[in-house]
Amino acid sequence: MTTSWGNIDGKGRTRHQNKGTPMETILTAYSVNPVCCNGCGACAAMAPELFAMDETTEKPVLLLAEAPVDDVERAMAFCPHDCIEAD
Ligand code: SF4
């Protein structure tokens, strides 16, 4: 017996799972202009999932090839010299 929240389409999906399209995370590539960057570390502090500071160069390194647009834009907002770019 199948309830209204059970397997309703024969593919194991429920009515709830079939309702609408799930939210998708939009990814973007991002980069830092090393000439512009003064190594303040704000990006790594505000978005540690995206950046880490290289102790040798004192510049940020990218931790991901692509990241959620919202996270990249948050880091961009905190860069005092607008050195972070979304591709
Ligand atoms: S916030 Fe901007 S200036 Fe500061 S380290 Fe990051 S990229 Fe460089």
C-alpha cells in the first residue's frame, strides 16, 4: 500500500521529492590579481574555505578551482583593493 508520501511514481521518489526543482548552487571560477594584492589576509579570514595565506609569498592561494558565487562575492566585498575576480 502506498501513502501520499510514499513511492508514488514507481521510481522511488515521493511527492515531496518531485515538487519543484531543488535549489542549485551556482559555481564560478575565481582568481586573485597578485600585483594588486597587498597580502592583508582579509580574504582568507572571511572565506577560509576559498583562500589560505601562503606564509612564504604572503599572498593568498586558492583552495578550490570553483566556488559558490555567493562565497566568492562575499570575499570580493572584503578585499580592500578589489583584487579578487570571479570568472
Ligand atoms: S583581501 Fe584582497 S588584498 Fe587582502 S590578501 Fe586577499 S586578495 Fe589580497
